[in-house]
Amino acid sequence: MTHLDTAATGLSAMIGLRPLEGIRVLTVENFLAAPYCSMWLADAGAEVVKVENREGGDMARQTSPVKHDAEGNPRGLSLLRASRNKKSLTLDLKHPEGKAIFTELAREADIVVENLRAGVMDRLGLGYAELSQANPRLIYVAISGFGQKHLLPSPCIDAPAFDIVGQALSGLMNRPERTGDRPTYLGFSLADIEAGILGAYGATLALIQRGRTGKGQLIDISLYDACLILNEISVAMYSGQKAKSAPGLHAVTAPFGSYRTKDGHIVIAVLGEHIWHRFCAAIGMPGLKDDPRFRDGLSRSRENAALTDSFAPWLMSRTRAEALEALLAAGVPAAAVNDVEDIFDCPHVAARQMLVTLDDPAWGPVQVVGNPVKMSGVPPVEARLPPALGEHTAEVLESWLGLDPARIAGLRARRVV
């Protein structure tokens, strides 16, 4: 057992202790990528402070759909998606005193997370180069469309980028099945969420390395890169074969996708010849495995239309439940295709506590997606509401910097906080 294993065992025995308790995180975040990153850190026990401007704060607070609480404050529904378990401090980062206070907070922080356009924090004098001088142990996570100038600078660095830009450039929008030749937006914030997860992963790695070296570092996450790694099978197959898979088809196998039954759709995932043989037996067509058109996964993928036609009558003569019973009994990976309302009644989702309820003052009880990382030595996440704008300004300035009420009142009067 290594010293790290011993430490982990001892910590796990301490009931209620989360892995990042005692870690302080400052965020300058909007919308989704950085908020997701810092939410994972907060769920793990870090004290996460959202540094927001006085006029509106995180843009998610005012992005439609919006309701207002009893005091008339806007509560954007999107804020509930990725800002649980955080504190809010308002601060004018363009004001000289505001910059000085942010630098002082960064001296006390372990991690800074930001997802402004590349170079904005540098121009404010609050980028990694400046803050690491003030705090050499600081881990600085920067999430942007194309990365930062400090590490492997991209020629696209100055281009604006939202989630859909990463999906488009990475080739992912050409992967879903569709009619016609129009690429398909995937319909959810894949690049932002993936970039947030990678940011939290990078921050965690940097914490481990800091424990060995005593030094922090810059973590540079690009939305484009975050999407590109999800299209890795297309990259490898094209590099090796100079051929592209048809939209909606797996690059190296079939049947693999969604298929219609008598009363709805299911997915079937045949990957490997052993599962192909099980599939043929399950549908009562054992001879299908000997058809030369379907001799291996690549062949079946190329002949996907003929293959689907061969077993479609079997599916259409059965309900989803009947087809799934036969396929699963034979060891063929398959599942019903849920729509969003089905998730709320799914026994797996309930058992895994993957929906948590936030009782918002404007929206009332709203269920949002929970934390997928389950750990034997860590209790389930207790989801707290996203903070009101500036709710913790005085608390953070007092506990982090030791400012007294008179000093804080002066900062408020000068509209610094």
C-alpha cells in the first residue's frame, strides 16, 4: 500500500469528510462550462466563491426562462443547472480596488476557474501570469473556445465560441443520423459540460502534483478540444482507412443504433462477433451469422440497410418489452429509448440519486441532474441552492481577508463590491 493509499483510507474513515474540504476556489464564470467545473469541485467539498459583477452577475441569472423572487430579483432557470453549493461575492474587476481585492483573494485561494474569452483576464491584470506571482501555489483553470496564448496557442484564439462551435469544428455535428445533408446540432451543451469536467479533472491532477512540488500551474481547456476527444473513433477510423462512416452509424459494427418495434424504439448494440452470434440466436435467425455480407462488423456496417431489413420484421412483430426480454436474455446489450419524461420515473435514476431537488424561491421545487461520481467513503451530495447575487460578499471578505464591517461598508459605498 502506498502512502497515498494509506492517506485515502484514513480520510475515508472520517465520516462526512469530502475529498476537497479545505480547498478554496474563486470563479469568474458565466453560462455553463466554468460553472460545471466549479460545481464538481463544490460537490467534492471545496468552498467555491462566484465572483460576479454588481449589475446582473452570472448571465445565467437573467437568461430566459426567468422568474422573479419575492424581492423582485431575477432567477434564471439555467442558474439551477450548475451553481449549487456555491457562494456569491460581487466585485468590480475593472475598479482598481476591485482588482486589488481579487488579487488578495487569489493569494488565499487554491484554485481560480474562469471562462471569459481568452486574454480578458490577462488584460485586466488578473491572468495566470500575474496571479501566480502573488500565489505560486495557485492552480488556474482557464476554459475558452480555443485555448490560451500561454500553452500551444491556436490561430483561432481570438474567435468567439459557444458550445455549438466546438460541436461543429470537431465533426460531431456530422455524426447523428439525419435526413438530407444538413449537419445536426446535438441539442444539448455537450462541449460546455465536457470542458467543465475536464477542467475539474485538470484541477484535481494539479492539486496532486502541487502536493509533490509545492507549485501551482495553468490548466488550459478548449471547447474544441473537449469535443474532438469525443469524436475519437471517427478520427482513428478515417486515419487508418481513409473512409467515413455514414451519419448515425457506428464506424466499425452493426447493428448498432435505434430500431423500431411495434410500440416504440429500442437501441441494440452489437459489438464483437460473440455478441453478433447471440443476436442472431435471439431473433431466431442463427443462419444470418453465416451470410457473407455480414461476415464481420465492418461488413455489417457497410451493408447496414440490408442487415436492418433482414431483422426488421422480427422487431415489428414485438413490443419493446417483448423484444428487450428476448435480447437481454441472450446477453445482447439493448435498452428502451427514453424521452426526458421517462427519466423522472426510471428506477435506476432513483436508485442512483441522479435527480436532486432544489427548492428555488421563484421556481419552487426543481429537479436537476445530480453528481454521477459515487464514492464509498463520501456521503451523497447535499444540494444547496445557487446563491443570491452577492449573498456572501461580507462573509467571504471577512473570512478570507479579515476585513471588518466598516471596510466592507466603504467598499459598498464606492460600488467596488
